[in-house]
Amino acid sequence: MQITITARHFELTKAIRDYVETSCLKLKKYFDHIIIVHATLALENSRNICELTLHASHYSLQSEAEEMDMYLSIDTAVDKMENQIKKLKDRVTDHQKRALKDQYDDFSRSSLIEMGGESRVRKTVKTKRMVAEVMSVHDALEKMESSKEEFLIFKNQETDGINVLVKKDEDHYRLIEP
């Protein structure tokens, strides 16, 4: 991450430069793909203004703060930038989760399979894809009792394997562990 600092209408001291750099390095813990952070510090009348511009892969963010103290304006601008980065990161991860869910969500697909023989009989096979939730066997039993499904596919917390819980009748279930 490259940090550039511009000072307007005042002399940039080493202490302010170090403070800006350490404050901007805090942003790295929220978002790894930061390329450039540009800080513009200005002194106008008795106001201290800090403008931050952040360039990351595919994104550009800006924040601005105006305070009576330069250090306080830097802190405020960095806090605003942190909030924007958190929102951006949540939006990106939610979008990725939604895309995965849409891709592997419950859906049916029919495909024709030709059976061997002279008559060439075609049968339709329905395919159902689903994402196995991580839960314990006890939780899976509770979920089966509350639903009308005949089976439940889940990832067992204890064994970290895929299990299938099948309803035999009202009181009996069968747990299949491949």
C-alpha cells in the first residue's frame, strides 16, 4: 500500500506525517487490496481539513473531516474511511454468498439418459443440488421433525462429514454416514 500526503497552506512536520501513515496502515486490516491512499491536509483560516482518497482494486473511496485540531481531523477522516470499507466489504461478501447460494440453491434439472437395449428407452432423471448446512445430529432431528421432507442432507459438526437423515416413520429415523 502506497501512502502519499499533500499539505496545503502549512508546513508538514514529521510528527504529522508519521501520524497519518500509522493511521492509514490501520485500514489495511479491513481490506487487503488497497493500492494507494492519498491524504490531503489543509489549513484554512482556523479550520484543519483532512481529505482521504483510497484506491483499491475496482473501488475508490473518499472521506473528509474538518476539525479544530489536525490530529482530530485525521482521526475522524480515518474513522469515516473505516466505516466505508466495512460497508464495502460486507456488500462484496454478501454478493459473493448470494451468488454461491443462487448457483447451488435447490433447483431441478431434467436430463435424458438413454438406457441400453434395442428399444432405446429414454428416462428422465431429476437432479436436485443443495448446499449441506453444518449442524449436529440433534439439530438435524429437530429440523426434520418440523419439516415435511422425507430426508435431510447436512454436514455433521462432530465428524465433519456429509450425513443423510431419512425418516422411516413417525417415530424412527435412519442416519446414513458415508
